[in-house]
Amino acid sequence: MKKRVTGIGGIFFKSQDPKATKDWYNKHLGLNTDQWGCTFWWKDKDANDCSTQWSPMNEQSEHFKPSEKQFMVNYRVENLEELLKVLKEEGVEVLDEIQVMEEGKFGWIIDPDGNKIELWEPNDKAFL
């Protein structure tokens, strides 16, 4: 199997007021925020374009379920379906849903602490 995780795709956390949080980070820390939060663009060691998404989300968001935690980390992966199969064989709690979206494929697992972890197979090389 290829590499499992190739980088951090995003950090998502619950906020009482996501707009105010984004505005605060924009004003005080200079984050170029938009409706989703802030996308950090960078180059990997091979000069490939990469991104990391930072997103405050409404504290009522169901996106983190079944976890009750206040945050979720998204990791970029090379082959989501193969990785989820291997993780399930290794006894990891794998949530059975895979979503295919414009940005790529998404799947989820639960870590030993009950954190929902999002795994993302980007469909655009700029996101690897």
C-alpha cells in the first residue's frame, strides 16, 4: 500500500459565532477568510501546490457526529478506498459512508479517543 497520510488537509472546530471568529482572525492575525474559513496554500518538498483548510463551524454542526468533540482534523490520503479497507481489517472504527464531491473523496474513522477523523483523497494534484 502507498503512503497512508500525505498531509493535513484541514482543521475544523466548533464556534459559537463562526463569522465573528473568522472576522477576529482576519483582523488580528491577518487570515484571508471567506465563507469557509481560510485556505493556506503552500509547496511540498517536490514543489507541488498543497493546501490546508482552517474552518470554524457552527457549534450545532452535525458534521462531527458521531463524535461529541469540538474539533475534527482532515488528513490527505492517496487511496481512500484501499486505506479504509486496510484500517477496517486492522480493527479501526470506520464509518461506512464515502462521499464523492468536487474536491475529491471523503471518508471518516474514529480514533481511540472518540475523535472523528476525516480522510480526503483529493481529485486535483494541487490538493495532494
